[in-house]
Amino acid sequence: DLGVLTEVFPRLCEIVGEPTAAPEDFGAAAAQNRFKFIFDIFVKAIATPSSPIFLFLDDLQWADELSLQLISALVKDSDLTHFLFIGSYRANEIDDAHPFTLQLDELKRKDVPITNINVECLSRENVNELISDTISLPRHLTKSLSDIVYKKTSGNALFLTQFLLSLWDEGLLLFSLDSNKWQWDANAIEA
């Protein structure tokens, strides 16, 4: 039955070898149930005390319904030990009718332990602290840069790091070997 998994995860053949026979054809619903069942057995077999499985999936707001059902089945399985699932999603991109919300609500109804960590945008002060620590300059010297970065990113950590990288790529934030410190062109960055 590993052929069911190797069809979806072809690189699994590198670990388990080529399946000896092609999986039997079923209707769509039966095939989905078979896949969930075999995947659950497979994860249980490889999740051991010496090799636990930690699965992190990002952007769950974009996951299809079948993938969400598969994750939900694994998380609900009380016999599946040595397995930790962490998922992230953008709360502003889902509503009460979103498939992810529905799966999350079902897990809560089944008393599956869920820990929510809400990551907010950074404050102006936090942005300055981050930039100050990153480029090893006192906060009072990074305030002008931090104000511009905050205005452009609203404190969103992902946007902030991407924006700083783009400033470095474009030569607007650079390390001067002459002064032995980071420098930036505030006017060019603000433009």
C-alpha cells in the first residue's frame, strides 16, 4: 500500500524503494480515505521516541480542504505519539466560513489541545530596537532609519526583514569599512 504514498510523494521511493504493485483504483472518496489511513499508519511507524516528527506548515489559509482534513486526522489521533504539528496562518485572510476555520473549530470541539500564539506587528520602538541590534548601533543613531522602515512596513516583521534586505541589495544600507559602521541614505530610502 506504500504505492499510495509514493504516488503523492515520489521521493519517498528513495527511502522505502519502488512499490511492487500499482495501487488499486477506487472512487475519489474511497481513495481519499485510503490515503488518510495509510498516511496515518506511515506517520505512526516513523514517529518514534528516538526520532519524533515535528511538522511545520506555513500559510494554512491557502491549504486545500483535503490537506486540512489530513492534518486534522493526524492531530486528532490520540494513538499518534512523538508527533508535533505547528501551523501558521494569516488571521486577516480567513473568516468564520473558511475551511481552515472550520477544521480548527472541529479540533477545539474534540478537545484537541491547541496553543494559539498571535504575532502582532512590531511597535515603532521595537522596530528601532531590532534595527539597532541588527546593525550594532545605538538606538538614538538608528531612529531616523527605523522611522522610515516603520512607515514603509507598519511594523510587519516579514515586510521589515524583506525591506531591510532590499535596502542592502540596492546599496541603500551598507557597511562602511572606512568608518567601521553601517550607513544609509535616508532620502533615497524614503523616496
